[in-house]
Amino acid sequence: MELLPKRALVSVSKDTGLAECARKMVEHGISSLVVADDGEKAIGIFTRTDLLDFYARRLAGRARVGQYMTRNVQTVRPDDSVTSALALLTGKGISRVIVVSHGKPVGIITGRDLLRVMPLLRTAEDLKKKKEVYIPAGTIETIEVANVMKPDPITVTEDCDVADAALMMKGNKISGLPVINSADELVGVITSTDVVRAISQMEKD
């Protein structure tokens, strides 16, 4: 729980426009909104996945991946230590790191993937309190990214329709796709946050 970001709940009414909902998500860096009635009683929840579904179904042909993708991508190599990926995730405040080999994406590593090695991050004092076997310092440094990452990521190109990218993310229950060029080299990443950002700008275009 100490590793989870502390974010306040943000609410909207059932009549709030989708662009405004998207703007609130982007502004507060959140993935869901509480839907409240006139008496400010919670009656539901509206999520980033709902916005992905809306974009995929209703906004085909509106924008290309290259218009909204992030080009400055944080990467690691398959033989890097898991601690390198963890340092990027926590230090940069991001939710995924792309694993590359010879410039091509070969995997993705997220905070969820690192849950399997989290027990190795506990301190000796924590382990003593729980009467568990102490794992010597340095053990986690021997675990390579290749052993934790999700291999063979689904990719898209810059000219792919954002609606298609949204559909891929929703259908595969993932929140980001590496973007590649004609040589299969990594040139960016498109995430569910980028799709939400595209919706947030609908009334401004």
C-alpha cells in the first residue's frame, strides 16, 4: 500500500460530457471518476476503459497514433536487472517500461509484473517482524528483466487509427502499445491515457 499513489476521489454528475470527464482524468492523473446524483451520493463509477470503448466505437478515423503517442519512451534491455525497471517506474512516475533488443520492442514490464519479486524488496527488519526467512541483500539484482516481462507485445504503427489502438487495448485488457516503424524499431508508445487526452480535446478541435 505504501507504494500506491495517494489520489483524491473526483466526482462528476451523470450529465457531465465525455470530454469534460476525460479532462478531469487528465488533470488529476486518475483512471476513474465517481458518478454522483444531485445529492452528491455515489451512484456509479466511470472509468478510463469506458472512454476507450467510446473512442473505439464512435471516433474511428478521427486521429492517428502518431498524433498522440509519447515519443520519449523509457526502455530497458532483457538482460538488465529488474531493479533498473523498478527505478524507472518509481523515479519517472510511469506505469510501464518497454523492453528493447537491438532497437526493437520484445517485451513490456509493469508494476504488476514486478509484484512477483516484491518479496525480495522487503528489508531484513520487516522480515524479522514477520518471522520469515531473510533473503540476502543483492538477490534481486540477479533477476533479469527477461524473467519478469510480458514477451512479444502487441504493437501498432504511427499511421494506425487511434480507434483501432483503443480497441486493441480494451480487447486485450492492456493499457499501452509500443509504436514501431517499418523496420519494427520502437519509435513511441500509445497508452490509454493518450486516448483519454484525445477525447479531452474533442471540443477544442
